[in-house]
Amino acid sequence: MAVLPIIVAPDPRLKKSAEPVDAVDAEIARLMDDMLETMYAAPGIGLAAPQVGVLKRVIVVDVAREGEDPRPMGLANPEVVWESEETNSHEEGCLSLPEMYDDVVRPSRVSVRYLDRDNVAREIEADGLLATCIQHEIDHLNGTLFVDHLSSLKRNMILRKLQKKKKSGTLAA
């Protein structure tokens, strides 16, 4: 396994849509493993393949809290097949927008269909932090960042702060 470099916004690669995978083979399983290692090292609770420069529809998540046993999940071709009308607002951050956070409103529960690490078709219902995290990562597969859910004023403020940090050298590019 390897820790992969994470792309930081604004980078045009983060705005591209990812391609579906045909199957979870050894290459995709290795990608999931590398992405999990990268996510844990960052540290984060979710990571999408486009964030490490791979335009494939693959995400990894683990929302276990400190002190709990890890619950890593690898999802290929994840697709929301149902979402609740009820919404929640969570403060979101992103490994591709380091040190930037804001509240995002999303459906509080979702049902997601995907291929697991063993290439088995699965469907789960998620709520709370897991639902938020999965929706955030699926957004990455569609070229959407959490700041795209904010007002243009808030989004531009966050992107300007990030650009300033990159230029000043206080943030790795």
C-alpha cells in the first residue's frame, strides 16, 4: 500500500467527472487500499479517486470515531438510489480544500448502490455522518466540491483563502 498525493483546489482535475469501473479487480482493490491509507494518513473520513488523480468512480470512507474499531468501506460506482426529504446541516471539510470548513445541507438519509471491494453488488442505507460523507465523496466523482453547495460569496472567499495559502507557502500545493 502507498500514500498517494492529494490534489488541492483549485485544480481543474477536481472538476472532471469520473468514469465507471467495469469491475473491482486487483487494480481497483489496490487503489481502494492505497486510498484508505492516504485518507488515514491525511487524516480524513472519506476520499474519492479524483482527489488522487484517478478519474474512476471509486470512493473510500470510514466514519469510525477515535477509540472505535475502524470500519473502512470501499465503494465502486456508488449511486444514490433514494434520498430522504428530511435534510441535515453538517460542517464539512475536504482533504482537497485543507483547513476550510462550512455548513452544507444534504439529505439526512440515503440508500446507495455500489460494488464492494470483492466486486459484490451491495446496497446500504446510511444516515448521519456516514450519509453526509458518502454524498460528499460521490459529489467528487461528478466534479463537485462541497463549496459548490455554498453561496458564490462564501465559495469565492474559501477559494481565495486557499489560493493565498498556496502562494504564501503555508499550504503544500
